[in-house]
Amino acid sequence: MTSLVHALRCGQILLMDGAMGTELMKAGLTPGSSSESWNLSKPDAVRRVHAEYVTHGARCLLANTLLARPTAHDSSTTPKLDWARVIKAGVELARRECPPGGFVLGSVGPPVTTGRPSACDEVAGIRWQLTQLQEAGVDGILLETQTSLAALGEVLADSKPTVPLLLSFAFRTTSSGPMLADLNEGPEEAAKFAERWSGAVIALGVNCGREMSLKAVCDVLRRYRRTTKLPLFARPNAGTPERRGDAWCYPVAPQDIADATCEMVNAGATMLGGCCGTTPLHIAAMLEVLGRRASAWSPSI
């Protein structure tokens, strides 16, 4: 059993970091450009984001590698990069700021097919990315914001991971409850999928999502728990962004996240963090609740 697996099963709550992309936008990243390229061009900015999250309580950091693969980018608009170097630098930057006893996860986003030659290219690109992250020395790999069980199954079919995998799905709110963002499949189908890969997959989560309230995130966790015994985690975003003047603002405040922390843990989460729009202050708000009430929670896996 790896130390990451133990951390997810020991009954304590492992605190992750929050968003990277929206934090880098505050430092000058333009919408639509590659945040991962900053691992090489502006490493100090990436490092500072990691450091802020650690200062505010995070023990598990995501490397800035979400779409660090050539097949996810339009070569006509994105400068040609050595993506292997981008990945290695991203892992090194996170590792440099990771606290003692903490963890660094490689981040892998869903297949990007719009404007790409074929979905097959992206499946091959993701498999390549998994290999590069393993070679860079991550403690585990988070396949996040996944929306298609079929596409994810293709990625995993011929993969031979040497580090633990964590799966996180993005849902949308419908009249029937949360459904996978691209399909009419609910949390139960996602949990059954994760169970089929439980030899490699060590945890199942929910992140981001379209019009997904914090209550909807908790609903996903409860429905996961009724279907699987895998450790669960949640990384909600800070709500759907709203246009205010020249800027996009996220409506979910740190106190809103704090108010939902208890319910997410009681719904089964043993790891918590944030997605789009969340900041170090959101992570600090979670930590305050966890520190104050941790003895009251002992999730069983």
C-alpha cells in the first residue's frame, strides 16, 4: 500500500489545493492560452501559486499539467513546445513547494476533440502524458473533469500505470439530478466504471461541472458511496462565473465552501480541494472547519 493510498483510507481528511488556471490569470495569463507553458516561461508565477496553497493548508498539490500534451492544442495558435519538458518542470515546481509528508499529483484533463484531427489522437496523447508524468516522479495521477466513460475506457485499456490513479468526473445539473456533462449517465454509472478499474484506480471524485451547486456535489458523493467503497473526494468549483464589467467573477465565496465542508465529509469525502475559481482563501476556509471539527468525523472506507 502506497502512502497516498494510506492517506486516503486512514480516516483523516487530506486537503488538496485549489485552482491553478484562474490564479495564473490574476498574474497575467490570457484566456485561451496555455497555462502549462508557464512551467517553462514563468515558473516563479506557478511556484508562487503552489506556495500560497501550502501556506493556506494544502498537503496535496496538483502539478500544472492539465493539458500538457501536443494533441490537446492547435498547432496553428499554440507555439510548438517540448511537452515532456513542460511536464517535468510542472512536477518539479509542485514538488519544490510540497510540504513534508505531502503529495504531488499529475493532472490530466479530458480528451479535447474540437478542432483536433481525431479522437484517437487524443487518446494516444493522454496515454503519452500518463507515461511522462510517471517518469517525472508523481505520487499519483488525477484524471480530472472527465465526462465520457467510453473515452476514458479507451485511455485506460492499454495503460499500465506504475503509480495510483484517481478519477474525477464533471457533472451537469438536470431535472433528473447530476448527469455526466456529455452523457445521460449519473454518478452510479461513473462509480461502477471506477470499480471495474479498481486495481489501478484508488479513489473516485467529482470536480467542476456545469451549474453544479455545492448541494449537487454532495448528492454525487452520496450516490457514489451507495455504489462503491473506493475512497471519495470532491473539488467543487467556485460556481459559474458571472461577467462584472471587464472581469469574470466566481460567486461562491470561501465562507460558502466552509459551510459545505461538513456536508461533503459526511457524504463520504476523505479528500477535499477546489477547482475553477477557488483560491487559497477557499482552502483556508476548509482547513478552519476541518481543524475545528475533525475529531467529529471518522469516515469508514
